[in-house]
Amino acid sequence: MLAAYAARLDPDHPLEALEVGERPEPRPTEGWRCLPVVAAGLNHHDLWSLRGVGLGAEQLPMILGCDAVARHPEAGDVVIYPVVGGTPGWTGDLTLDPRRSLLSERHQGTLAEQVTVPEGHWIPRPAHLTPVEAAALSTSWLTAYRMLFSNAGVAPGDTVLVQGAGGGVATALVQLGSAAGLRVWVTSRDGAKRERALGLGADRAFETGERLPERVDAVLESVGAATWTHSVNALRPGGSIVICGATSGDAPARAELTKIFFKQLRVLGSTMGTLDELRRLGAFVTSKALRPQVDSVFPLGDTAAALAKMEAGDVVGQIGIEVA
């Protein structure tokens, strides 16, 4: 079967580690289901994997990809839930399992003509979404949903700041937050991306690092070191910073600990979401008729070009991959 996979690891030139070609078809094992992939999507996780972050040489070759819509023989098109438990007998929130992983870490990923997933790790594809749009729910939209509705501690009418207005998680935060009655502010160095965020429902858009007219109730962070001080300064006393990533690095010049304890700020890490949160996300998207912002769509055979576009940062929303 055709697949896009990490054939080697290259911290400096991740695209050099990618190959798109034939891989053996997966064999289902007890408790797992092999399904044909209809559409998939890209995330920065794929580039980090090619760099060797969370992926060791002993695990290669590894098919990339966390997002997918697959075709179930009885249920029809389904959105794949990509979190896989690793601790025997683990119950409760799977994202807290210390041995959890995502598809494409210990188990082959979704950028292929077929994928194998644990039985029941899916929800029905919302009927109003195309397969490419629905695939975005697996990772970026699920991450955004948990950040907003499980961790940020905000309510309709509150103001949230989204740092970095271009990527899949950021655009999902804008669309979800606006639909939920939040006042969503965004930052970006790119004027076109700020305009696009306003078109997706953001209330206001600011230059990265710009002083805000008032302090916000929560900051939603995926940038890291480059925006950390701004995020701390933007918060009202008692506010929250919810972090799902650190694309600019995790070592800011100043930790801002004095401001954090004096203003009694909450700093929360947030990773993916549960299968139940994915179900609630599907229901919310359906009730609000939301459609994930798709930046561009590539065929599976052109995954290298799609990843190059993501690496360049020239993206607003999700990059989709058509498989079938």
C-alpha cells in the first residue's frame, strides 16, 4: 500500500527523512481493526517525528499521521481517535496514561491507504463535513476543544487570547471559541493571517507582542518561548494560560515566576483529549454547523510538498491529505 513514512531521522532537515512509497499492508490483531483511509491531515507532530522527537531509530520505518477519516464496513465514514493506551488495565482519562502514545509513535500512523486502530477508537463523521474537513477533528480540533472547554475555565462572554493565528489548533480555537460565545483575540506577525482570523470569528487581531487594550481571562498557547512573557502580561489576576505546545522552544528568556505567583495565575498543560471529548466535539461541530478551516489539500503521493508548506509556515488552518 502507498504510505508516507519516516525512513530515517534528521533533526536539521526533517523532509530529508521522509519517503513516500510502498509499505506492507497492516495485519489486524486481537482488539484492533484495520480500516481503509479516506482522508488524513498533517500536524507539526509529523515534522517533529521526522526530526526524531518522540520517535527512535529502532521504531523505523514509521508511517506518519495522527488524523484520519476511515471507512468502517458497518458504521460508514468514521473519525479516528488516535490516542493509544500503553498501561495494562488503565482506566479513566487515556491522556493521563504515562505510557500512552499517538498513532505514528509506537503504532503505524494514518498517512497510508490503510490504518489499524484499537476497536472503537472512532466516532461517526459529522454528516455536513467532507472527509478532509472531518479528519481535522482527530488532533488539532480535539486539542483545541480540550484547551477551551476542559482546561481554560472560561464561560461565554469571557475574553481569550490565541497566540499565533495560523496553524490548525489556533484556527480551531478561534472557530470553537467564537461559536461558544467567547470574545476571541488573536496575535500574529502576518497581517494576512490576522485578517483571516477575523474572518473566522476572531473579535480582534493584534501584532505579536503588541500591548493589549485590556487583560484577558485566558491565554491559549502553542508558540512557547517567543510569546511567553506576553502571555503572562496579558492575563488578568487569577487568569489561566493553557499550553498545548512550544513551537518556538520551551526555554523563555524569563520564566516570569514572580508575576505568576503574585497574580495567582494558573498554568495548565493540555494534550489531545479523550474519546468522550471527541464525541462531544463532533456533536458541538454538528450543532453549530462548524467547518474546520482547510488551507490546502494534497494527494497522499504529494505528502512531501504538503509537509514543506507546513514547515515554511505558510498555512492558515489544516493541510488535508486525500487518500481515497
